[in-house]
Amino acid sequence: MTFKIRSLPLTLGFCLSASAVYATPKSLDKIVVSANKTEQKAPSVSANISIITADEIEQKHYQTLDDALKTVPGLAIKKSGGTGQQTSIFLRGASSSDRQVLILQDGIELTDPSGLGASIANIQLSGIERIEIIKGPQSGTWGANASAGVINIITKKGGKQASVDLKTGSFNTKRLSSTLGAGNDKVDFLVHFNQHTTDGFSSIRKYDESQAQFENDAFKQTDVRFQLGLTPVKNHRFETTVNKISATADYDSSSNPDDTSSNSAYDSTIRQVQYLYSGQTISTKLFVQDHHIERTLNDGSYGTSQYEASIEEYGGQATFDYRSTDQLILSANSKHYRDIAKERNFYNTGIGVNNTNHITETLLLTEALRYDHFNRFENATTGKIGVKNYFSANTFVSANYGTGYNVPSLYQLSTNNPEQLKPESIEGYDVTLGIYNTTLTYFRSTTQDLITAQGSWPSNYYANASGKTLSEGVEFAYQRAIDSLATDVNFNATWLNARNKDNQVLAYRPEQTANLTFDYYGLPQTQIGLVTRYTGTTYSADNQQGAQIGEYFVTDLTANYQVNRHVSLYGQVLNLFNQQYVEGVVDYPATNPVPNYVYSTGGVQAFVGVKGEL
């Protein structure tokens, strides 16, 4: 990392993470986002967006996707132990494990069709250009399972670059990450390698005991990515990408913190080929891509199970620039979801249109409409509309309305359900006011026919709930650069009300969250960062029947020192004050709301590293 004092991308990353753009359009001209399926300058997007830049990832030393998302307003994380353990993201009360948040890498869906969502624990962040979080129903642009929002992870592209990053620390953690790229106006490539190993800590612990009392659960993951770009003639480009992940993880099953026989293996392969044409007013894209997953679970209680699944997709889109300021996007795609091991599948074909109009220099209007055909479910038409108006360089208001559609997973369809499952239907809206360095957003969404888990394994099944599930809340964000103190300050807070059809509070949705960040630049070639995260009232079971596991603060510390333009040193301390907190509960005694076993969070963890780059 070449350390940049108050780098523009970092500052804008925090600004955008306030749920909307609250700088002037002109100041954001170099920032592009893909909220409407093509790259646009941030002021041309009405949706609530957060952007986490490569600079922020490197300065904060985020390792995995959930690390980076912890301080984004409207987001909460639930982990089942340490690195590599099952992880869920809750975006405005909606769960990624329930396939209500669509997670993509360069537009490629990361969902595991044989399971219930993307394997978030295996999304490492080395070699990432930026992360885009697009909030609110996005099925009108992206199709099924984007009802609460989209998280699109954009990888770095080929070109002249070379870097090596070495990191070590607590629990015998070691990471080696390297990137090599080169190119000219005809050809470019990138090769990226990342390996992360750790002895880990016990995934499960007794509620009143430390994880240090039990055996460790190790984790190892290796990532290799290759990208090649060819531009044989001007405006015509071919790109190909292959991304391979191979990971193993120990875990604890059946409330046994000393389980030494349970482990898992995860292998993922992403392949993509694209043709891109860039004209003066027209650009097109044709693509073929697939995501193939193999998983093995060796469970000490239930034996060994194997899964193999894939999502195969092809499609194209055309972007038309007209009236010098407006843009129309036509798209079509076809997906084949396959659970290969169980010989189950379904098809989805969709067509869509997105349109962006700058009505005046300060007034923006965006619209999207999409039709999806499924061979196993009722077809769906979804859409969204958004408006944003700048009253001055420092004041704006925006509003967005959209509908969403979530289809059952192949696993949910495979259980002995008493009735045929129906897709979920969602509608939601948000309104944002931005004044100088402050934004305030109100959001609300309702879900009809929510797919819920019933019973317990091996007699579990799924059913559509009657009535509507509600999620509403307020997001507040403030940021300021205090030049006299050489310090940047960022604060955000979220108040959430997430309830099921019976007006019962939903589990693992914090009612309040807040994040306070200080970045100090007053020492030569040095940056020091302090982040404090607050998690408010949170219950581990619906209707407040579980333990109240919230109301705690966790503080992380980072420091970066630029030795010279090629070498930097860094350090990181997680949970600086050794806060004893719980993110997930395993089980309870028969008559006591105090848990027997909970998932471990690791206590204080310290890491140091060195990075070199050309």
C-alpha cells in the first residue's frame, strides 16, 4: 500500500457509506458504481449506496467481507465462531442466509444453490478494488433474491502492478497475499494469490467460560485468480477470469466445544468470459459465466455429507447514452441453478430495462423494470423508481421505491414440505435528507409469503408464513475532517424495527447499532485509526424468547507507517479492551433462558504485517 494522507477514495468511501451521496456531484465525478448494472458516476445514482474502497480495505486491514461490512449503517453480522465459520449478514433486517441479499463478485452470483446463501466466510478481500452495497429492493435491476439489496465485490483489473503482503498474529495466524499485473493498449493480465491459515479458537464455548478452555478450530484457505484482457482493435475488448478458492475448516457440532472430528471442505471455481464494445454513445456486453461449488461436511454426530452445485449464466446488455446526460440500459440473461449431487435444478430467464434521466442539472430520476420467467415458480415483474434533487452544493433529498422477489432454494424445495413453496414478494421504500456532512434516512419494507424454517433436523421443513413481515428504521451518518487536529471523524447509527407477521421481534436483528471512527494523520508518514462499534438490544430467538445478547461496545485499533514509497508496516488490534460479547447462541437449557453454549468471538487479537509494492 502506498500510504495516502486523507486519500480521496477513502474519504469518499466513508461519505458514501452514509447511505447516500452527500457531497456535490462535481466532487464525485471520478467515483463509479454499478447500481444500475453498468458503471455510472455516483451522482447519477439515486439508490442508497455505500462504497468501501481499496484504500479503506488496506488501511483498516479487513480480511473477509464481514470484517469490512461491520461499520456500514444498516448492516449487522452474525458469526458462528472464528475465521471460516458460517456467517450471516443482515441488511436492514433481511438475512443473506435466507437469500434476501444478493451477493456478487464482478456481477457473478455467489449464492450456493444447494444451500441457503453465499459462503460469506470464504470471501477474502485481498485484490479487491471496491465493495458496493446497494440498499433497498433491487430485483427490478438484478432479478430474484435481491429484495433487500445487493453487495457487489469488484476485483482489481490487469495492468502494471506488483505487490506482496505478509501478515502474522494471534492464534498462529499467517497470511501471504501477492499480485502481479502488466499490460499495454493491446493486452493486460493479472495474477493474484492469497493464502490465509490460522490455528483458530474453539468455535463454541460454554456461556460462562472462555474459548481458551477448549480445543482450537483451525482454518486454511487458498485463493488464486487470473484475469486476461485483450483489445485487438479500438473499442473492442475481450476479458476472461478464473477464480479458484480451496478452504478447510474445523468446527464444533452438537454443543461440544472439544469436538475434534468435525470439519468441512469448500471449493469454489468462478469462470467468466466477456466481450465489451465501447462506442461514443453505445456500449454493449456479452458474457458467459458460471460459479461451481463443492462442499464436504464431516460431522462428528451425523457422519459425512457431500454437496455439489453450480449457477450457469449467459446474457448481454446494451447501454445507450442520449441527450448527452441520460442513459438507457437494456439487458437479458438466463440462469441455470443446479444441485448436481441431488440432481435438482431450475431455470430463470429475465429481461430488463434501466433508465437514468437528468431532468435538470440538480434533479435526477431513475427507473427500472424487469420480467423474470421461472420453470418451477410463478413468473414475476419487478421494478424500482428513484429521485434525487440537489437544492444546493451541500443539501439534497432522495427517495426510492422498489419491489422484490425471492424464490425458494433447491434445498428448501427438497424437504418434505406440507405445501408447495411460493416465492416471497417484497416492497420497500426509503427517503434520505443530506445537509452538509450529515445524512438521515428512513426506510421501510414488507415481505409477503416469507419462507420460514419449521421443525428440527432430520424432520425439518419449510413453509410460507401468512401475513407480512415488517422491517423499518432510521439511518444517521456524519463525517468531518478536522484539519486543526489532522483527524477525520465518522459516526453513524441505525435504529431498526424488524418484526414477523405476529408483531414479534426477529432474532439477531440489533435494535440499535452505532459506529464511531477516528483517523489521525498528525505524525509523519503515519496513520492511526480507532473504531468503536456498538450493538444494542439483540435477542437470540424470535419474540424476545431467547437471551438478550446485545448492548456491548467493541473497539479496534490500526496503525500504518509508510517506510518509503515501496514499503509499509502496519499493526492491528481487534477487541482492544477484551469485551466479552456474544454474536450467536448454540443452545439453551430446557427451562432457562440463559444459554448453555454460545459461539466464540476470539477475545483480544493482535496482528502485524509488512507490504511491499512497486
